[in-house]
Amino acid sequence: MKQRLLRLMPTPEALRGNRWLRWLGPALHHPRLWHMSRRGIAMGMALGVFFGLLIPIAQIPFAAGAAVVLRANVPAAVASTLVTNPVTFGPVYYAAWRLGSAILGEPVRPGEEPRLAEVKLEESPERGWWETLVQRLRSVGKPLMLGLALVATAVGLLTYLLVTWIWFVRVKWSRRKRRTRVGLGADSP
């Protein structure tokens, strides 16, 4: 499993050569950032998922920077930002907006049009399409940001716990299998 995971991870050279990660410079050379440990992988994946869900652009530099600061696995952080991609972006942001709206007391029932603002948002000669678009985005912004913050935090924590648990179970299973193979049995000390 470790070999499969290593094949999927970006190499240190590829990340060091990335134009978005060059600002990290020599900090990317620390060996702990590339080590395959339970804590490093779990923290890296949690950071990548967190930033992948929280912000729509520049996810990779933020995740890599946080991984360097927290000494997490950088390739895991970078790779797990892909949790949001062109296929998942729309549903994730819509669900986050719905969650934020519900928490702020602005629920939208299924089948209803979302209430974007109290003000009439029609395009007029005084207000062009750009101002109208900005006003619409501002009216959606607060529920969306609240929902994204909650979803990113919850899914990031769950990712850390899930990776840690899977790693623990996998090690325990491997040890039990190895002990059984040498004839010690599962109940031997």
C-alpha cells in the first residue's frame, strides 16, 4: 500500500520546480516534509482537504505553506487539495451555501428560487452587468463563507481522524498477520 501511495504522490523535485511553490524555497528540503509517517500523512491530507474546500483559488500554495509550517507531509497536502475539482466544485459550494443560509436563518426550501438580495437586481443603464454580478455575489457571500468554513473544518478533522484510524488498523492487521505466519498466534504476548 505504501508503494502505491508513493507512486501517486508528487515527487520533491516536481513540487520544488512548481512556480506556485517556489516561494517556500529551502523550507521544502526538510526531510520530515517528505517522510511517510502516520502523523505527517494524516496532517497533510487534513490540511489539503481543508484548503481545498475553503478557498476556490490558490489552494495548493496555502496547503503547502501550512504543511511546511506544521511539518506535515507536503505531497499529501498538495494532492488532497484536489478534493474540489471541476466536477465537485458546484455541489460542494451549493451545499456549503445551503448550510450557511440555514445557520444564518435564511433557509431556502427545495424548488424555491434563492433570495439573492432584497434590492431589485435588474441591470440598468446606471448599473452595468459587472456591478450587478458583484452585488449578487455579495448577497450570497456571507452564507457561502460560513458554510465553507464549517464544511472545511469538519471534513478536515474527519480526514485526519480517518487517516489515523486506517493507518492504525492497517498496522495492527499487518502485525497480526505476521505473528500468525510465524506461528505465534494472535493471543501470544
